[in-house]
Amino acid sequence: MAKDLIPSTYPLTPPLTEEEWLTWLRLLRSRRVGISTFYRLLSEFGDAAAALDALPGIARDAGLTEYRAAHPDDIRREWDSARRTGAQPIAIGSPAYPDRLADITDAPPILWTIGNPDYLARPTIAIVGARNASSLGTRTARRLAADLGAAGFAIVSGLARGVDTAAHIAALDTGTIAVMAGGVDVIYPKENTVLAQEIAEKGCRISEIPIHETPTAHHFPRRNRLVSGLAQAVVVVEAAAKSGSLITARTALDQGRDVLAVPGHPFDARASGCNMLIRDGATLVRSAQDVIDTLARPTPSRETAPIPAEIPRPAADTRALHQQILERIGPSPTPEDEVIRDLNISPDTLLPEIAALEILGAIQRDAGGLLRRLE
């Protein structure tokens, strides 16, 4: 969990004053400071201001010369623009931040919201599926969203065409949350402009992306992890064998969420992903009652593979340790805990060096605690 990265000696205190908000944003927007690095810096230095002061020295020690944190004027522009659009910030650690989202390992430190953030505290079901959904697929999404909404659940989705749109529309009167791939004020696709306005009036739109930023390809997996992270369960209505909806389903499993799927005809490519999920153990959905029954069913606790105790080793310089880390990370995503187990070094020793490599630009963190080598 993200909050577990902050030790008890430095309790996570969300910003209260405008100056503190600007400092958090500046640290978060600084070059090569990802979410995990943000939390690590708070953990080590106690607050964002101290972390910002230390950041150039950390970058220099990592071999990066002429490093500068995000410019205060850029952060001020983001803040002022957000307030002009009616967006409100929510920081992790504050009462308004959704508990379920705070439980994922890469929870955003700051969310921008437009609408009523009270919906974030409601019991929530995610409904996702194909953009080119069939008529049956959109009807199914509408029925599920309407019935689950009537049962007291807020419906979360990604405001995409097809299944997402159908689910949002059906849940407008009972509560819906749209997770935006770009800035919370940037409507994509444009055809959902009216729907997005209705969601702002009757539900809530959220995003971790800076205001005014247009979504690009790498934003969508980040958006998908928030869709599943907000939800108690993810229902996939239609999905091809290789689709963003299946990425959301896999992320949901990593986050410990229930995954359910609506079956489809075996010859319909739009249903192949759902049929694969059911084959691999996802709960088959015929109606909203199937979803409700699944959530009511007790589930065994998930066992986490233990990380072996650190074996005493001769002292090695930082450069040698960085090389060992990089040798275990390739261009394909590698789980961070796998690197920790392979090197047999305690997380307290290894994670700051992983953060240093991220600042240096040697590796990149992806959603779900995955690492990729950039060199």
C-alpha cells in the first residue's frame, strides 16, 4: 500500500495551506520523480519542502548533472488553471481520499476532481468493455449499471466510447465516477462532452494528470489502474483478446479486486477476452445479482510470497549496486518485488537505489509496481 511507504516517524500529513499544496505539486511534477519516488522522498525527508531541497543533491549523487526541480511558475499556473476550471485537489492521507485507492501500491498522491467527491466513498463497481461494443453489449452495460446503481453502488468507468459510455449514462441518476485519461478538464472523446458535464453535475470526474493535458497512449494504462483501484470489483462486458479492458482486469487481480465477465458468442471477437477471463477463473455474470452475490461471498486471504532475509554481503559501492539492479531489468516490465527477491537485499536498502535510478532516467516505473529499463 502507498501509505505503508511512509514510516511512523514521519506520518503522512496531507497539505492544508496553498503553499503546502504547491510544494507537493512541485515535488510530484519534478523531472523523473514518479509516484514511488515521491513517497520515498517524503519518507526520508519528512515533508515535500525538505525533499525538494535535497532533490538536486540526490540527482547529483546518482550521476545526473544540472538537475532542477519543476519550476514554481509552472506549478502556480497548474494550480490557478485548475481552480479556474472548478477542479478541487484531494491528497492522499486526507479524509476525502478514497480508502480503496489508497490501498494500491501506486496510489496517486494528488487527485484533481470536478463534481461531488462524496461519490468516491461510496461502494463502487467498475464496468469496462469494448469501445466498438455491439448493441447487445451496450444494452448489457446499461442494465448492469442501472441495477447496480439501484442497489447502492456508484459506477466507475473511463468515459471511453461504447461500454464505458453506456454504463455512465445508465448510472447518472444513482452516481457515477469518470476516471479521465488526460487532465480532468480535457474531455476525450469529444463526443462525450455533454455526458462529461452531466457527470460533473451528478457524479464526479477525477484524474491524476495535470490540468489541460491531452491524453496520449501511455496515459490509458495509468487511467485503468485507477478505475480498478477505486472499485470493489471489475465487470468486463465486452473485450477483445488484446484490449485495454483486459489490462484493467489484470490490474484488478493484482490489486486484489474481484473480476467478473459477461460471456459472449465464441465466434465474436469482441467477446473473446471475456470468454478467456471466464475460462481462467473470472466469475460469469448474467445479471447484477451475480455481482452482488460475488461481493457477499467470503474470499480466502491472498498469501504473499515471502521476501528472503538479507544475506550478509561485503560492502559494495552504489555504482555496483545500480549495475546489479539494471542487469535484472529489461525493456519488458519486471515486478519490483521480483528484483528485491533476486538480489536478496532488504527493501530498505534497495528501494532508495531504485528511486535514484528512476531520477537518473535509467529506469521507468509503470502501473502496478513494474520497472522497465530505458537504456
